[in-house]
Amino acid sequence: MLMAMESLLKSRRLARGMTVRAAAKELGVTPGTYLRWEAGEIPSPSKRARVEKLFGVGFDAVERDQK
């Protein structure tokens, strides 16, 4: 079973040694927006692509696993 996206985002961010602020800056969003993603909110399609590229995660696979 795949890890929930919110857990995966946090673990990938921490593995890269990034703070919430650094991840948010890299993704072009506010820290509050990024924290909502770590809490389970799904980013817009344009932001999803940036998150997937930065952290090497795929939202589609995780969403299929959670259904």
C-alpha cells in the first residue's frame, strides 16, 4: 500500500532537509498553502506538476490507492 500523499510530502521534504518555508518558496506558494497540502489538500493541477517534479511523487498513483 502506498503512503498517504500528506505523509509522503512531509517525508520527502524532510529527507531533502527542507523547511516548510523553503519548500513553499521552491514551489512558488506561501508556507500556509504548502502546509495545507501536507495536511491532505490536493494542489491545483499546475501546482501538482511542480510538487511531483520537486519531490518525485505522483498524485495519480496515490489517489488510486486511496479509493
